[in-house]
Amino acid sequence: MKKSDVVSAILSERQTALPRHSSAQAFAPSNIALCKYWGKRDQELNLPVTSSFSISLGNKGATTELSLSDQDRVYLNDEKINLESAFGKRLLAFLNLFRVNHDLHFVIKTQTNIPVGAGLASSACGFASLTRALNNLFGWELQEHELSIFARLGSGSACRSLWQGFVEWHAGLQENGMDSYGERIAAEWPELRIGLLILSEKEKKISSRDAMQRTVTTSPLYSAWPAKVSHDLSKLKQAVQSKDFILLGETAESNAMTMHATMLSAWPTVCYFLPETISAMQVIWKLREEGLMIFFTQDAGPNLKLLFLEKDRDAVQKYFPGIEVVDPYCKSKNA
Amino acid sequence: MKKSDVVSAILSERQTALPRHSSAQAFAPSNIALCKYWGKRDQELNLPVTSSFSISLGNKGATTELSLSDQDRVYLNDEKINLESAFGKRLLAFLNLFRVNHDLHFVIKTQTNIPVGAGLASSACGFASLTRALNNLFGWELQEHELSIFARLGSGSACRSLWQGFVEWHAGLQENGMDSYGERIAAEWPELRIGLLILSEKEKKISSRDAMQRTVTTSPLYSAWPAKVSHDLSKLKQAVQSKDFILLGETAESNAMTMHATMLSAWPTVCYFLPETISAMQVIWKLREEGLMIFFTQDAGPNLKLLFLEKDRDAVQKYFPGIEVVDPYCKSKNA
């Protein structure tokens, strides 16, 4: 199955329609998975082996301005992207899915307020904001789950980045992925905070895409991952419904460590731990022993995302003065 | 099955015999597993879930002097051990297996030339040297595999610490563990070197015994470990037979990372990585990228054991000036 078939199926008669506007823009929040997306069952369509579960990063994310032009141009944080680069080609391939004729070109200007390529889901919010901007430009008026499917074609976890709050990405069973999309969970949890602990803003040596593929292909432990996810997903949903913060934190931290465990057992080893990452974990474990309810999660990068409640914010910031505290429900002015 | 039943079965009529000497001593080398022992199928008898494979640390290990006395006294590196402590009780329980009457008491003086409790198999060489010393004191003249079984009753990996060179610990199938012992592999590899990279001499927070148990009980990935071991064991034997150093190094490093992966996925997480551990790994990976054939293994502690060949010794010491280089075949004066 090709991506273009999925787009045709969703847009059907609208596919040949020209854009309704000459420009559009949209914001999408970054998201962090509390239960990770780790492993694809379909490389082309970014279909996951398992479902996953995320929380948005409020007003941290990407804003994309899209306009029609005589040739394609892409700017990321005011820097022109070489369209012959790996990232440029990937973006063009995504755009080509929606180009109704050869003369239709786009200028894309994406601004992120998170570091790029450091495990803060920059490609997720990037593709999600681009998808919403395309929907606005063309005037498709797609349903939310359809937008989510489009975003997934750009980057898997982008399908979770369209909303504020908790989102479950249903793995789905269908080969065409029509049942594989993000769904917003109605529950609110206003006291929840995320602390971004940036330990390195360097681009990572191995992309999450490659790390995932190497893990699935070479880790002898990966076979045990889907059962772990299934277990953690139900615990997370229970935690959110009953506002059981310890259950949420323990499950998220354990899920992240287990994902990194699968990477460490890959060959060559995929290690996103920096010395600073371990130091920060040691502080967190010590604080928890002392009674402060703080947990962390870590994605395919060295940085940690701390999980805590607003009541403990001062205590957490005392030990991690450099963190940026995010309210997952904070609406951005662009949202 | 109890430990005392195993001892009775092996010593049979010799069990009531009094010691032939009033004192005896023995040395046993420490050993590092290239394929790890991680998980027990029998807690009482220290029977492992899988076989394992080790290399000795030459003249690094433990020397135990044993003598008859009117009361039990134990000295570890000249320090008197409290026999009410956990370690003291464990040692007494081991001694009780061989005490032919209530009036028989021992003074044990063990000297190690490796840090204790830092993942350098101090308890392995300690129990192995004590076992050899008991054999000498009582004049049992046991076969090597019988000595190995006795050593195992003290500490699992002690059963691999009785010889120089490569040793395979056969997991065995029998409930009484009579087929679970170490066996020396005849192959020699004089060019092989081990570099002890001591990053912390502090006693670890969680013993390997507890870490192992927590991993088996709580890690969702542990179920995939035995298949990994089985795969690695055959690769290591092949590497030793064909003197294929890269195969040896890659297999040992991958096996160690996978063991640590199972620990990281346990809950609460067992993490023996210090920031310094990660820094050292990063240096090793970089050197390897640059063509220097250096690998590492790591046990239940923060320190690394580097694996390289004598021809690369100077290059390795340039980057790790603090390491102690061990020749696994170097005979100690006490051996």
C-alpha cells in the first residue's frame, strides 16, 4: 500500500480541488509519549507495532505558515532547508501527496520553540502543524482522525500531535492504516506539569527512525516489548481516569526505561544516555526516595521530561533550576 | 532440595572425617563473564536459568587462609567481619555445611587484590578460594567439578572461579544441581588482555543477588534473555576456538548491554551505569569507529572491563591510562 492510495481514499473527489486560500497557518503542540511508539509494522505508512499514549506540551511546538508560490521553498526556524537533503526530500515527498498539479508549489515556514532533533518530538509537531495548515489552505474540512492519518504519513508520532492533552494512538489492524490514528482523551488534569530538562541541544547521532529500525531488527529483547506496552497502556488510562499520579509516573518512567533497554540491547548498541542523563536520573531517584513525587520519561534523545504536580513545582525547580515548566493544557495563541 | 543434601551426596562417607591438617590456604582468580549468569532457577542451590561463560582475571582474585580454632572468626582484607551481618551469616551458613561436629571452628583470613562489592566478582573468588582451602584442610581430594558444585553453594559465579582461562558453567537440568558446574575450556589465548577500568570503588547500593532477583521478578524483557544467552554462548565458543577477537568482543559487549537492559527495565529500575560509565563507553565506541579493536563488558557494578589484544595495549593505555591490565593466563604465586 502506498501513501498516495491512503490520501486518495480520504480526499476522494476533493483530491483534485485547488487550494481555497493562497496562504494558511497552524500550530501543533509537541507531544511526549508516556507509553512509547517503538517499532513499525509498516515502514511506508508509519504503522506502529503497538498503540501508544501521549501528553501534549501545551504551547511548545511548531507553527507552520504555508503559502502558494512558483517554486517549493522550506524554512525551518528562518533557515532555508536544502531540498536535496534527507529532511528536504522527506518533506517534499509528503507535499507531493497533496500536489494536485505540477504547477502547484508551496513556501513552508515552520517555527519551533523547542530544540530540533533532540528527542523533543520536533518532527511530530512539525508534520502535525503542516497537516493542519494544508487542511486550512485547501479547505478540506477533514475530520480529526483523518488529519491524524495524514500527519502519520509524514512522521508516525505526528498523528498524536494535533491536540492538547492526552492522546491515544490506536495501532489499528488494517493494512491500509485507516484504523491507525490518534484520538484525544477527554480527561483533563490541570495540576499536571512537565519539566523539560534539556541536557544537550546537539542533533543526535542516530535518528529515532533509524534507532527504532535497528532495535526491531537486532534487539533480542524487542519481542517482549508489545506485551509491556499493552500492560502499560491500561495502567496509564486507569491513572488518568482516577488521577493517580504515582501510577502515571511509575508507568511512564518504567515504559521509557524499557524502551531504552530495547535500544541498549540492539547491535550496534543505541545509547541515548549521556553522562548528564544518568546524573539527572540519580537526582530524581534520590528525591523520590526522600518523598518528592517526581518521575521522568525519555525519548530518542538525551533529554529528560520530568513529570510532577503543580504543588511540587517549587521543590522540583529547586533541584532543577534550569527546567522549563510546561502546562500540557496551556493553549497557545496560535492553537 | 537443601544445600546440605548436596554436600552429603558428594562427600558421602568422607563427611564425618575430621580435617587432615590444622591449616590450609588457596588462591582463586576472579572471573568475568563474557556471557553473563543472570537469573536463578533455584535460589537455595544457586542454580542458574542459563549456562554462562567466563575468563579468569589471572592473579587478581582472593587468597584464603583457613585454620582450625576454638571459635569462628572471619577477616576480609584484615578487617574482622561481624558474623551477625548479612555477609557474616551467609559465610557461616556455608561453613556449617562442612562442620563435622559442633566443636569444629574456623578462622578464615581472605585477602583480595580487587575492590570488594564493585562488580569485580569478589564474592566469586572469595568462595572459590575458601572451597579450595576447605578441600586442602579436610584432604577431601575432590574432583574439580565437585569443587565447583561446592563453590556454587556459596555464590553462583564462584563455580567458575576455580581455574585460569575460559570456563563454561553448564546450567544443568537436574533439580539437585549435580550437573550444574564450571568446566575449564582447554583453549589458550595468550594475546588476550583485560583492562580493569575502576570508575568507583564504592560498595554498590544493590547487590548483584538482589538485582538479579528483582530483574527476574519484574522485568518484562527477562523472558527473552535465555534465547540471547544460548545464541551468545555458541558465538563465544566459536570465537575462542578460531581466535576471532572481534567476534569475542562484539558478543561479550552485546551480552553485557543486554543484561543491563533487563535491569533497566526492572522496577524499581536497577541502574549500574554511573555518568563515568557512560563517558567511558562513549570513548570506547569512538575508538572502535576509528579502528581500534577494543570492547567492554560490565557486571553488576559501575566498572568496565576492557577487552583487547596485547598488540593494542599501548594504544588502549593511551586513552585509559588508569587501567590495570590483566593477563588472564598469568599464574599467581598462590595458584
